[in-house]
Amino acid sequence: MRCGGRLVELGMTKSEVAARCGAPSHQTMRYEERAVDGRRELVTVDEWTYLLGPGTFPRLLEFRNNRLVSLRAGRGGL
């Protein structure tokens, strides 16, 4: 994904993405519990949506424990 010519890549932190793209148009946060090596671990999941302008699909970004793990286009253009 590009924001004003600046590239956003998997593995970036939320602050790195915000510095390149600004604040998201919408964001949600939740917690997920997962089992790792027989113990339970709580993971913070942040979902950010960027509306990049008319005629474009929204960009959906998912962060887990502050790192970008998923970046995809949403449904429907503006």
C-alpha cells in the first residue's frame, strides 16, 4: 500500500504506518487468546481502515501486538 508515495509494508508498527499515512479513517481493537506451547497468551488485535479517496477501495490493515500482519482491499469503492 502507498500513502502519498510512501510504502507501507508488513511488519511495520502502528506508529510507523501512522507516520506515513496519518490517522486511519476508522479503527477497532479487540483481544484474542491463543495457546502457545501449552500456555495461554493474550494478543491485541487492531484493525485500521483507510479511505484513500473517490473511486478507490478502502484499505484494511490488521495489527497484532503492534505489528502489521495483514493488508488488503475492502469491498466497494467510494
